[in-house]
Amino acid sequence: MNRKNYKEAAQLFLNAVGGSENISTYLHCVTRLRFIVFDKTKVDESVIKTSPLCKGLNWQSDQLQIILGTGVVENVYDEVEKILANEIKIAKTSIVNSTKDEAMALAKANKNKFQSKTKFGWFKKGMRGLGDIFLPIIPAIVAAGLTMGFAALFKQVGWISKGSQADKILTIITNTAFDFLAVLVCWSTFKKFGGNPVLGIIIGLMLVSPILPNKGAIGQWEAYQKFLENNGKPSDWEKILGTIPTEIYPMKIGFIPITGYQGSVLPPLILGIVGAYAERGWKRIVPQAVSIILTPFLTIVLTFLVGLFFLGPILLMVEKGILIAVQWTLGLPIGLGVAFTAGILQAIVITGCHQVLQGLEMQLVTAGQIPNGNGVLTHSIFNAIWTASIISQGGAALAISLRTKDSNERRLGLSGVIPTFFGITEPAIFGTNLPKTKPFLFGLAGGFVGGWFAGLLNITCPGMGVTVIPGLLLYTHDWKMMLGIIGVNIISFSVAFVLTMAFGIDKIKVQKNFKKEMIAYKNEQKLPNEEWKKVVKSLETVTNNHARQLNDFNKSLNNLDRLSLKKEIVEIKMNNFQNKKQNKFTKWNKKKIVKSLHKNQLKFAKAQNVYNENIINFQNWQSEAMMILKDDVWLKECQDKMKAIVAR
């Protein structure tokens, strides 16, 4: 895909969302281009869908999500940034010809106006905010997860030995992101809530300071004590885990237990919010002359002390309670908790709130590195849950591409299948499965069955961040787990594929008024069942033909919109070259501009001809479609068909 097509798509999307004046802000994630708009009624979804790059659309409150896929979304986003770089009334970085107070007042008024109309808008906004915090952290976790998988594979095949220099280097790569997770969370939270990200890094580093007792080391020592209480022997522990943990306890200041926050999410998240708002508050209070000195000092010291002695211990208990509740749910008998979670996971994805679950999975992975009372590393089952829910949507999308007779649907289906093998479901869900409803539901069913299988066999791994094919690397530490996760992939994919092939694509049904007329006609003519089946089959053929004609009409209409936009773009380019021709006087420049102008005139003429041809096709389809949509014409044709069958 060349840069020109990305630019055309970006321009089309901007026009369709109502222009820059209707955009509050914009961003992108792994697969989606996200526009937060002021007025949803100004967005023309039909125009957006005409782009061949668009795999589907999704709304989350006032946020429009255009599913483009990995590799594409970054390029389109870059083009959007370039187009909007010189435009005003866009709250991406600054607002030209307007004071800061006026801009903030306008944005706040629009936000309140449109969010007040949305039910549970506050909840969706909160979930979106949490997702935006975890989104920048995910690449670091993915890198750690992949390295963890390769390290386990290298140990299995004997390329490196445990405790060797190579093993230590790989351990640095795999453990750093999890050990300093509090730093990453605090940094991202400060950035999200308008604070200085560097202050977030400093506070996060204080939370994992080596002076504080390591939370993970405390957990390992407590697990070792439970192991001994269960009549375990130190020698057995060493055989299982290699080394006996060092004796370590939380610091006590009065009755308050003080520990480090290695691997924690909730404490640095809340402290990041507190610190960001505190910094903004100090900037308003502290005189400007000394603000550069006092504001960071007060923010860092007070936020850290509040976290260390008050919020931190409370939030650690809350975090532990949440983790226990989740582990209890996933541990329900015969794998039902895992099955239920895998079954609803992609339903959460369509809301855009699934990034919040990354924080929960980080906690499960960190907790899984601490041995239980039997000296066993429990690891995390959440990766298998993700895998089951993702690959099942790919199975449903493949079934659609094989069953459908529409070439566009087949293309969308196939383009949605491939990303699911690498852990991305948005193209499959929004491109094919969700618009047809049943395939999406059968995809959820496939995730449920695959999750049930994972829960029954307790398929766990020590990492996160990668799923399906790349995720197999996380299971190379244990070949039983490797076979188990392969089984999860096969079962989830197959269940969704078979269900969708059998029941997922509805046949075109006769309109209700036709059905009533046919039943009345059957009773009047006293048709036997065999004759009636012939009537229905013949009528379905007629209905399918009309449906195909209406589908071609809609395609023609969408193609016309796309060509109209393309013609306008070429016309703008041609006018630009004409202006350059008038303003340039040197012989060399004039020759170059005349040549470019001639080239664009040819493009414009070609675009005009194609546009005119499609106008004619459109008018033809329009007249046919109008005839089809008249119930009396269609009904008469169906009745004539029935009478002809009866006469035979």
C-alpha cells in the first residue's frame, strides 16, 4: 500500500467524521484509529466504509473507532497528523487564534453537552482512560514475554543451561519489565492525567527502591514457610526451585507494614493520579518565580510519603483482595470459571475496555512467579483464556469467507482470519463476525469451549503479551502445557468454524407481508405439503435474485461516493498546479510545472470519465432498485410464480 493511498484514506476519514472542527482529539492503538468527536450526528459511517482499508467500525461513547489493522493504522494516523498540522480548532496539541481559556471552555461545554446524552458515559470514559494508561506499557510486556518463551525453548533444547551467563542476561530482559512495572504504570498515569512524566518515573522508582523490602521476595519467603509447615523438606524445595529464599519481612513503622511495590499495579496507578493532580494544584498555588523548584519537590515528597504510609498499604490489601477474587473465579470447579471468562472476553473487546484487563493479567503473571505452599509455581492461565477467545473468532470468520457468495465479504473474512493467528481479533470481529451477529456469538461459544478445555487441564504459562502462534513460545518450558495450548487452539477454532458453517449465515427470508400472503394463498388453494415446498423454494430463488440486485445497487452507490471524492482530490491537485504555473517564471520550473499539470489533467479527465460511467450505472441500478422495493410489484411476481407452479 503506497503512501498516496494512506493519504486519501486519511482525508476521507477526516471528511466523514465532520472535519477538524468536530474532533476533540484523536489517537490510535494496535489496530484502531480513534476519533473522539463532539457531535456523533455529523459522522457519516457509510462514507468511511467505502475505504478498502476499513475493516469495520465501533462506537464507544463519543469515540469512533475505525478498525484498520496493524501496520496500516500507524501510516493512516501519520497522514491524519500531517493533514491536521496546520488546521485550527483541533485539540491535539494547540488551538490557533484562540486563548487557552476559551479553548478549554469550548471543549468542556461540548464534552458535557454530548456526554450527558450517553448512558453510563462516565463509566465508559473511565474504562477508556484506564485502557489508555496500560496501552503504552504493552510493548514492553510483549518483548518480555517473547524473550521468556525463547529462553524456555533454549533451555529445553540444551542451548543454554540454568544459571549460565546467557541465562542471566535473558533473565534481565524478561524480569525487568515486571520488576519495574510500578515505574511504567506511574509514568504512564502521570502522562495520561497531564502531569510531568519524569516525576512519575521518579515516584515509581521510589516505590521499587532496593532499600524497601522486596514484595516478591517476601512472598517467596512466606511460601517457603508454608512449605515447611506442610512437612516439606528444604532439600525438596531446592530440587523444585533451585534455591532457598532469603528470610525477609516487611518493615514496620508503628503498626504500618512497609514494603516495596515490585509487580504492583493498583498502588502506582492511584499514586500516579494523585501526583499528577497534586502537581497541577501546586502550579496554581506556588509563585511562578519559584515554581520550577518547589512544584516538583512538593509533588515528589508528599506523593511518596502519602503512598508509603497511607495509600500504599491500603491499596496493596485491595489489590490482594481483587487478585484472590479473580483466582477464585478462575478456579471454579471443572473449569467453568475459565470457560466463562474466555466466552465473554471478546464481548469486552468490542467495548474497547479490554486494555484494562492487561493490568489484571500482569498481576496474575507476577503472582504466578511466587511458589504456593507446595513449592510449585502456579503461573497464569489468562494467556490460554486470551488464546481461546481470539482464535475462535478467526474460525468464525473463515467459515463466513467459505460460505458467502459475495466477493467483498470473502475478502473481508480472509483478511480477518490471518491476524487472529497472531493475536488480533478486531478485523475479524468488526469486519465480518459482529455485523452478522451469529458468527460473533458462535465465536464466543468457541472461546467458551476452548476455555473449558484449558480450565479442565489447567493450561498455564509464566508470561503474557503474545497469544495463538507467537504465544506457543510461552509454553516451551513444559511439553504437556505445549500440547495443551495447541489443543485449546484447535478446539476453539473448530467449534466456532463448525457452528458458523452450519448455522451462522442466515438464508434471505421472505418479507413478513409476503409470508402472510403466501400462507393465505396456501390455505385458499389447499396446497399439499410437497407443492408448498416447491412454492417456497421458487420464492426463495426470486428473493435471492432481488437481494443480489439490491446489493449491487448499494455497491454502486458506495463506489460512486468513493469516485466523487477521488475526482475532487484530483481536481484540487490540478488547481494547485495551475496556481504554481502562474507564479513561477523560470524556464526550468515552468516546463516542470506544465508537465505535471498536463499529467494531472489527464488523471482528472480519466476520473471524470469513470465518474460519469458510474453515474449512468448508478441511475440504472436506482431505477431497478426502486421497482424491487415496491411490495406490490414483488408480491405480484411471487404470486404469479406460485400460480405457475400450481398449474404445472
